[in-house]
Amino acid sequence: MKHLLSIEDLDRVAIERICERAATFASPSDREIKKVPALRGHTVLNLFYEASTRTRSSFELAAKRLSADVVNFVASGSSVEKGESLKDTVLTLNAHRPDAIVIRTPWAGSAELVAGWTDAAIVNAGDGKHEHPTQALLDVYTLRRRVGDLAGAKIWIVGDVLHSRVARSNILAFQKMGAEVTVCGPPTLIPRGIEAMGCEVRYTLDDLPDADVVYALRMQHERMDQAWIPTLREYAAVYQINDKRLLPRQVLMHPGPVNRGVELSGGVVDSPQAAILEQVQAGVVVRMAVLYEVLAGARVGGVRDTAPQPATPEAQLA
């Protein structure tokens, strides 16, 4: 695994390995000194063409806690505003010889293109409506800590599936872990042919009580070019997850940011069932594990050959 471009790049063994490695990074995150020297001497470039709070901050923290040097690039205020192309921006920044580039763009397939323009390891932090693999990994990590083995678990993904890269990555990741996935939302927000991914499709919440996990998605207004629903009020009336629809035994997840009062009521956001803050906390350690995997990990199923091989995180934490 020289790059992480898609959850399709990983099998169940690889996902479990990343989750287990993330767990080893969880203990130093609670210490006064949170750093480990696993990526000392490496440079990680965060290349973000879209606004982000959780993803960008967690990748920056992850790299710094591994002792890597971090460079943050945002399109706003850069030569991109003068018309510079993605390729020219990448080639310019690649002249600084980063070891890894974490990229987030509004264009599907951009991460794969960038992987062909540089020798750096590429980590896809979201490419348009395509995928968001590290979000899926941190969601698997969070659920494994909450409920254990996901084999046979029934997971419902509810909301704007059509415009969601998180939904696509999570469908793949949850199924690789043995879960049964159902997507639910208005017909206009369910992609045609999504059944081919092996998931069930529902257009009402009538069978939501069957779910073990409810994963809500927000309306992706920034990716919409037309009105896909009549009004947010009507959407909330039919599809909002609230305390009347969420059972005490169910786990609630959301990739953030949450639009309270739309896809989720304020009550369920703050309920014991909600694992939303746990997802945020998992983001740092899982992304530490991913950066370690592509830059310095033991070569299991493929990790960058040219990277130096420091001691394992377990040895460094001992």
C-alpha cells in the first residue's frame, strides 16, 4: 500500500491491522507528552482545496504526534486563485520533496491523478463525491470499540447518500468487516444502481428499529446544483433521526459537521447513544496509523519500500 486512495485498496486484514495500530497510538494521546518519533525526518504536506475542520486538524495532529514535519496548503490565498492548475500546484509543492501528501479536493478521482505526478505517498482525504477512506477507517475503529466484531451488524446509512463520499467508503468498509448495510433517504438522494454495491435500499424509516447502528448524513449543499428536496423542514419531518426514532440500544454516528434540527435532533446528538465525539477522537489515532502504514510501517501486504524502517510503534511506546 504505497498510497491510500480508496477503501477498495484494503482487505479486511489490512483494515484490522490499521485499527490495531491506531489502538497502540491511543495511549500516548492521553499522556502529557503525546509525541512518538515514528516519522521523525519525514515531511507531510496537507493539500486542501476544500474547507475542513475535523479532517485537516486531525491529519495535522496525527503527523505532528508522529514527529513529522508538517506543511499546510490551502487553495484560498494561493496561486490557485490566479488560475494555477492542480497538476502545476502539485509539481511545485513536490519540488520540496514531501514524503506524503494528504489531499482533499472537490474533484472525484483527483487523488489517483496526483499519485501519478509525484513519488510521495498519497492519502485521499476526500475527492468530490467519490471516497473518503480515512473517515471509513475511523468509523470502523469507533464501532469496534463500541460494539466489538461487526460481523452480522445491521448498519443503516440515512440521508444524502447521492452526494456523500463518506457513504461510499463506509459501505465498502462496513461490508468488508462483515456488516449488513442499508441506505435510506429520499429517492432523489439515493444513487441509481447503488444496490450493485451489495447494500439494501429503503425510502422510509419504517424498518429503522431493525438497525444496530444508525449513521446519519447531512445535506451536502456545497455539492448540489439544483433542489433535490422540497424543503429542509419536509426532509426533517420524514428522515430526521430523533429521540422518537432512535432506540436506546442503537449506536448513532455522524461524520460531521452536524446540522442540528435537520438530519439529527439536538436531543440525540447529546444522547448516550451518540458516538460522534468518539469519531472525532478516533480521527487522530487512525490517521496516525495510516501515515505510519504508508511511510514507515512493516511491509505487510505492501508499504512504501523506500521509507526508512524505524522500530514499530509498540516498541517505541514501550
